[in-house]
Amino acid sequence: QDRLVESGGRLVHPGDSLRLACTASGRTFNTWAMGWFRHRELVAIISWDGNNANYADSVKGRFTISRDNSKNTMYLQMNNLRPEDSGIYYCAASIHFTRAVNEYGTWGQGTQVIVSS
């Protein structure tokens, strides 16, 4: 059974950087589009091969999504963090490269990011 596990969330100060990771078990990771969501809102998505990415307007220029299919892992590099970036970040998988949240059928348990001074 495919499973996603997030890690890397913690308390940081405004302006700090943080990298989240999402590790997948199962044999089909490199066929999925993947995404990061804060609660149920899109943060960033990446195509199965990593060649295409899409971001929420609020994180463009600050966050970078990437993946390493050899490690079954996806990342979210978060720079210049703001208090409004706080929340539980979930990774999710879809067979389509899409911004539609309801197309993501496999979800992790989430990792909490708190940005506070």
C-alpha cells in the first residue's frame, strides 16, 4: 500500500528557512504528480518527472518544490518564512499534474510549521 510520511516541520522565526520532506513507500512514486498543501489549500505541486512545478501566489519566489525519485522523496524548501505560512503541511499524490485538491487521493499525516517571533 502506498504511504506518504512528512517530516521537517518545527518552530522557526520570521525570515528563517526550513525544508520539509515527504517520503513515499510503495512502488509507484515516480509515476505520481505530488503536491504540498497547507491544510487543504495548495502550496506547490510538481510533475512526476520534476520538470513542471506550480505555486500558490503567496509563496512564489520564496518556496521551491523538488523531488528525488531515486529516493522516493519530495521536498519543499521554504525561505523567508512569514507568520502566515504557519500551519500543518501535508504532502499528497495524484495521477494528474493538477491544482485541484480533490484530485489528490493519497495523503500523509502532516507536519506542523510554526513561524513566530
